[in-house]
Amino acid sequence: MPRKRTDSERAAGSTRIVRTVCDRCHCECGVFVHVRDGRAIKVEGDPHHPINEGSLCPKGLAVLQTVYHPDRILYPMKRTGQRGEGKWQRISWDEALDTVAATFKEVMEKYGPESITWSWGDAASHNTWVSKQAWLTAMNAPNHLHSDAHYCFYPVGIANRATFGEMVTSEGSPDYRNSRCMMLWGGNPVMSHPTAARDIMIGKGKGAKIIVIDPRFTETASKADLWLQVRPGADDALALSMLNVIINEELYDKEFVDTWCSGFEQLRERVQDYPPRWGSEITWVDEEEIIQAARMYATNKPASMHTRMGVCMSTNTVQTIRAISIMLAICGNLDIKGGNVFKRLPQGLRSRREIPDKELALPPEIQDKKIGAQEYPLLSGSPTLVGNFSHPPSVIHTMITGKPYPIKALWACNDLLLCLEGARETKEALMNLDFLVGSDFFMTPTLELCDVILPPATYLEREEPVESLCTVNTISARQKAIDPVGECRNEKDIDFEIIRRMGLKPPAQFQSPEEFNDYSVKGMGVTYEDFKKKGYISEPVQYKKYEEKGFNTPSGKVEIYCSLFEKYGYDPLPFYQENPETPISAPELAKEYPLMLITGGRHVVYFHAAHRQIPWLREIAPEPTLTIHPDTAMHLGIKDGDMVWIEAPKGRGRIKMKAELTEALHPRVVHAPSHWWFPEKKDPTHGCWDSNINAILSNDPPYDPIVGATPLRGCLCRVYKVQKEE
């Protein structure tokens, strides 16, 4: 007689496994979600998925603590007290949707469609990019507030596309596994993109050299053959000096340069102004190390290149990335195995970037009404190289001043108070709005200022095609593992319903999340249900695709001398320019504020402002710490673990963090992590003014003239101990 199963065995037998894709960062790894009785009980990496091959970072492993967190917002709510007072009332979805639609329509009719915008900047909000653009298009509303559009990927996009016609020096493109040399500039993939870090170590295991350029001795730098500790904000000087070495020593790929590059001789002349001895004085990097790095990169082919946020936050951001990108090109490492490979997603896919940027794009005359379109046409105008983005600091200023026209309503899908520099001006701007809607998983400082909150579904509760930024050839199927907790809804469903209730027309191509999913993959000859069964599709990697049609530039070549920049009045060749607030450009100010401040530096457990309330993750990184060199700390009377003030010049104020002493930084440099707040503090600000470095950073000009970036890495500050009575 067969043995009876125990209760635990019967329960285990009812578990099903759903194959889906994590969205906790840009990597978007394949995962298996274990579901029992309608509840997700475990998440683990999918060993068959090509992006992560079974690995999973702490954010991915802890997602169930987000889904089932006791503080997660599960129902629509409306404000009952004064804005920011923290008084809320639960309402029905019908009331919420009617209120939002009617108020947006009222604002649009009173001030015009340009007075309404939405904001995003977290990985999870990629889900709603297409449907929010459909909403903007239905209104003929030009403004789209991506909170880091003036840095992050977009300076890279402009620099790369103006030079090569493709974005190639950011995530996904570097073929680390097959490189003989990897140059990682201004990024730490161990913390920001763990799947890339894994590929780097696989390449290193095959014998590849690693060059890391970073003011901090990071986890990635610890694996490097050569680490250049560049002065914050001096990356343009370093890149130009390295180009000087490569060109003058004739280490470049002569055949590729002669056949596929235009403007090389003009570059040769330009870099004579930037010899490595000069570069050493500007960058704080030893002259011999500059020469060594240039030779190592140029003579170990194929070589790959990675640029990240460290080179995206200066007033010369785009030209800095241009200089670095040109190094990649003249060494012949474009679109080759082991170099930087051009993206080639499966044929027939309508990508989540292509649909909003092309199919849902507004007419040029509407696009050119965007805030920033006149000042930064390649970012915000109809000639944009990177998408439909307004200039974020200018949008904040417009909300305050009403110039050139009023912006009166915002749909916030991220925490602007934490994500944007100039946080106090951001607070003033949000308070000045007539209407503010929020969509997020938790009550954040920004959501506390909203009028209505519409709670979104997590990735376990929705489905869509996924294009990870960490691959050039793979798309994946996100599948719904559980029903939404509480009354949370797919954001696309919310967006389409708002469009309809405003009396506007959704896109003809798709009017629901399900229709969007089918529309995205229809050109591949499959339905979304078919795609879900496959799990992912990878297009075979092809190299030297430019040999078929040339490069996607006006000349069909790599434009070292950039004709597009010349057309818009920018210097067509890269150059060095000092940031406005450094020991070199502001020596008198530096006497009072002697330390150079780096901000940002993502930790692997957090993504921007997200996850501070997740127990497993907060335990790993429980508090914000200012890293400072021991010699500097001793001079200032600071011990490890002391609370310290970080004060910015020009009346921008101060915030406090715990001091962490480390020799990983230059004695004249300190580092403060960004986006810090304290969800456990129950007042409506949640401590967002205590340790948020963006509260003391400026969002005022001068900006990078091409993309409008602000100098957030390499400004001045002073540090001193917090006294007991403070």
C-alpha cells in the first residue's frame, strides 16, 4: 500500500514555477518565480538565461520583500490635508481615474498641453515609457521629464551617435568575454551592472588586461592591471593626453582610420595641445601611467571600452565622451569580436525605445516646444539623437517661474526630490503645481506631496517584452507570476484608461497592455503567447556591420571631426574645459572649501532612491557614509564612525553622513552616496533633507552646452564634525 503524502509534501507539490525577467535594475536578468496558492514564495536566477546565467544580485533576490512589504501602497489614495501634510484617504479606482482625468483635462484646457508632463528615472518605470508617451501624444504635450536625461545614458548617446551613428560605449556593447583589454572609465559594474562585472571577470580569466579610470579604488579597480586615479572632472584632459600618445606613437589602426574615419588629421593637430606631461598636471595622474594606459589599450586588440556616470556629470560631458569614444574608433575596436559591438535586436521587434521615439513621436513643431529644445536641440529638440526628453533642471525652473510658459501638472513615477540635484528648488517647483499625481510602490518624499496616488504593479504582477541594456542581441518575455496584490494595476492599463477618460484617443496600434505586447513582437512572426513559451530570443551576433552600409552618420564614416556638431555651432573636435568649481577654476573658493566632492556611486543593493525599506538590503548598507582619506580625517579631527557635515559653497547648505575612513580616495577627494532618505521616519519628509546629497548640489547653470549636464562629480565642499548639540 503506497505511503500517504504529508501536508508539507502536498503543499510542495502544488508549487509552480514561472519563468520571467527581473526589473530591479538595467540588467533585467532571467528569473524563476516559485508560486504556491497564488503567492510568490521564492525567486532565483534562471540558469538558462543568456544575460545572467543563473546569477542574481541582492535586489533581485529580495524582490518578494517589496511585493509583500507591509508599507506597500495597495489602493488608490487622495490627499485630504495640505500638500505635504501626510493626510490620506483611500478611494476607489473609478474615483481616482475620474479625478485624475478630469483635472488633467482642466489644466490642459486652461494652460495648454505643454503645461502637463510626467517624470521617471528608475528601471521599473521603463514599463510605462511607451504608454506615457501615448498619453503625451494624445494631448499633443511635448514635455517629458526624465530626471537624469541630462546625464546617465544620454550624453553617451549624443556623443556616440554623432560620432558612430550608434550608442556603443555604455552597457551591453562591450564584448568583455572576448576582449584582450578592457578600459572601464567612470563606472563600477560590480555595483551598477553585476552581469557586466561577471563578463569582465570571465574576460580577465582568459588573460585580458583591465584598465580602470576612477577617482575611487572600487571593487572593479581592485581587479585591474592598471588603475588611474584621475582628479574628479578631469577626464577630458586624460582622454586627450592618451590620444596624444596613441597618435604620436602611431599606435592607431591605420587601415581603419584611412578607410572609415573622417577628420583624423584635424584631431592629430588638436591633441598636440594636450601632451601627457600637461595631462599629468591637470589630472593628478602620473605622466608615465598616462602613457602606459594609452599603450596598453592601443596594443592589446581587440579591446573594449565602457563609459559610465563618472564621465557624464560635468560641463564638458559630451566632448569628454567624444574623446574617449574616438580612442575606441581609431584603435579599430568598433563592431568587432572582443571590441564594442553595435546593437542588433531580433528582426521585426518594435522596441520600447523605437515606439515612443518614432511611432508615437509628435510633429517637429510640437517637439520644438519642449523645455530645452532651443538650448539643447540634440537632447530636447526635433533633431534629438536620444529621444523625447526635456532638459530636467530647466523644467524645474519653469515650474517655479512660469517661463517660457507655465507647467502646472505632473505625473511622478519616481522620487524627484531625491533623484534631482537642487532638491530644495525641486520641492518649491512641486509645491507650485496645480496638480501632482504619483505612482510608486511606497510613500516617498515626492509622493507625500501628491494630490492623488495610483499604485502600480510590480514585475511579478504584469508582463511585457524586455530589452535589457546589458545585451546587444537578446529580448526576453516578462510573464505574470501572480495577481496584483491589493488593488495595484499595470501602469500601461492605468495610462490607457486615463487617455480614454480624458476623451482622447489611444494609439491606433494598441490600446491595452495585451495589445501592446502582441504589437511589439508581431513583426517577428509570433504572438506574445508564443514568445512567452520561448522565454527569450537572441539574434546571432554579426560583426563589422558597417561594411554593408557604412556608419549611420552624414558622411557614412566615423566622424572624428563631427559635421553635426559643426552644424549646430559646437566644436566639431573634443577639447579640454575645466569645471566651474574646482581648485583650478576657483582657487579662492577652494581655500575655504578645499575638498573635491564626488556624488553618486551606486551600491548594488539600491537603485537610485529605491529599496531603502527592504530589510535584507538595508542590512547590507544601513546608512549613508562619507568616505574620506585617513590623513584628511586626522587633519580635520574626524574619526571613523563620526557624524560629519558636508557643506557646499555659495549658500547651498549642508547635510550629514557618517564618516568612513579609507585609503581608496585621494586625500583631497571625498565621496558621498546619492538618493538617501529614511522610510522609517514617519514624518512626510522621511528624512529627505538629512543626508540627501542632492539637497546641497546646484541645478543652476553653467551646463554642458550640448546636453545641459551639471557638474555633480568634482565640485567643492568642506567637511567637519557634527557637534553633540547640533
